[in-house]
Amino acid sequence: MKRLLSLILFSISLGVFAQEIQKDTLLKPALSLENKEEKSHKPDLDKAISKIWELDREDQRGTFRFLEYLPMYVMPFRFTHKPIEQPQGLNTERPIPERRDYQSVETKFQVSLKAKIMQDAFGKGDVWVAFTQQAYWQMYNGELSRPFRELNYEPELIFTYPTNLSVGNFKLKMLGLSVNHQSNGKEAAHSRSWNRFILMGVAQWGDVLLTARFWKRFSEKRIEDDNPEIENYIGRCEIRGAVPFRKNLFSFVVRNNLNFNTNRGHVELSWIYPLNRELRVILQASHGYGDSLIDYNYKQTILGVGFTFLNI
């Protein structure tokens, strides 16, 4: 009961925090239920993209303001068909981890923020810092004292530059380059971490908002590598899409290793529906490798339901 109460309090505090961070949040002008454009079911995605990354002069809000980056959400119930009780990486020099009796149902939440630290750098470019944290909480596992099974931390330094290239209904609105670190802060057999250069593009294709990312991993010595061949499982690229339809928002994330001989990756589908102006219910399904860093080389099918406080 205490754990459930703490989750409720966390959800409320995250929602309040989200509202204080950014009341003029990313797609709210374009996807708000009270927006006139939504009444005609034709949100202005072009304007929405500009507000997300402050591309147009009138959308710039200066530096050192915290804004949402990736979706912020709480999923009290998240079911996996195959809980990974003894996650082993591919580094044979590392000890074999102890087996733990993890349950199939757990709680997940994600917090993700970005802040601009330089405006009009190298012409029209901007420099951002971002941080994302994902928590996987065995909240219903009383036998193990309800541990946090996994915590993933992801700081990032991002350079963005607005573009205005169009081919038919396709509009490339922005290009970006980032340096990304992701780790779980653990040691020995449970340690997972990697660093990447990421090339990013943001575009509009008709009524679809698209973000594509391609990355190159920093090389490491095999004996020092926490997660060998991680790019062969999690992937070498990612495409995110968001499709607004009336009050609904449908989104997808696809990752792939671009290896057609041994093809692996991850697919995630989400449906989001507003309960009120600030709170939305989210239903999510995913399948593939790398749901979390500790499980990067394991394939899972996962269903989750929860709440998101910021627009996607």
C-alpha cells in the first residue's frame, strides 16, 4: 500500500513539475484540444516542429530554459512475456550475474528534459544539453523488496540547425548532430554503457511528424566493453513518427541494425488520448531487442498502460 501511495504521489508531482517546466509545451499550440486548428482536425505540424526546437525567430525563447525532450510518462502496469532474470552480456570476461526472481509486471517511468545553452551559434544554429532517465521498478515484487530492476541515464549534447528543404509533401525542417552517453550506473556483470555520435533530422511528411537518427558508436577495447555488439541488437538507426488524428495521437519508434544478414531491432507503437488539457492516457506495445540497457541482447514483447503529462 505504501508503494502504491508513493507511485501516486510521484505521478502527481511529475505532472505538476511538467506543467511548471513548460506551459507552452511542444505540440500544445498544434495539438491542443482547444486549438481552432484541431477542431478542423488539421494541426499545424510545421508550426509545431518550429516550437519544439525553436526554429523560427518568433518561437525562440532564449537560453537556460528547461523544456521537454522525449515523452515524460508513468506506466504503473507494464507486462513482458519474458522477464530477464539473469541478464548476461556478450563480454565473456565479465562474471555471470546472480539470478533474481523478477516478475512479469512492473512499473516504468521516464523523465526527459532539454535546455538551450547557446542561441544563433555558427549562424542560425543552437546548442542544447539534454538528459533522459528511464526507471524499471519491480513495484509489485514484495519478495525482493520491490527493487528498481534497472535505471538508464542518458545525457546528450546537441547541435541543431534549421533547414527549409521541400520535395512534394516532404519538408526537412532541421538537421542535428549530437554526442550521446547512455549507461545504467552499475558495476561488473550488471554494467552497461556506450557512447555515440548521432546525426539527426526532423521532417514533416503530410500529416506525419518524423525524426530520424543514425549513429556511430565510439570504439572500445573488447575486454573493456560493457556490452559488445550492442549496435547489432539495439540498432544503428532510429525513426520516430507521430500522427495526430482528431483527439488521438498515434506514434511509433523503429530501430534497426541495418544488417540484412542478421537483422535485429525494436518496434514500439503507442496510442495517446487526452483525459484533460494536461493529462493523457498512453497505451504502448513493443517488440524486439534493447528495451533497456541491461537487456540489450534479449528479445521481448511488452505491453504497457499509463499516463503522459507532456505532448509528444
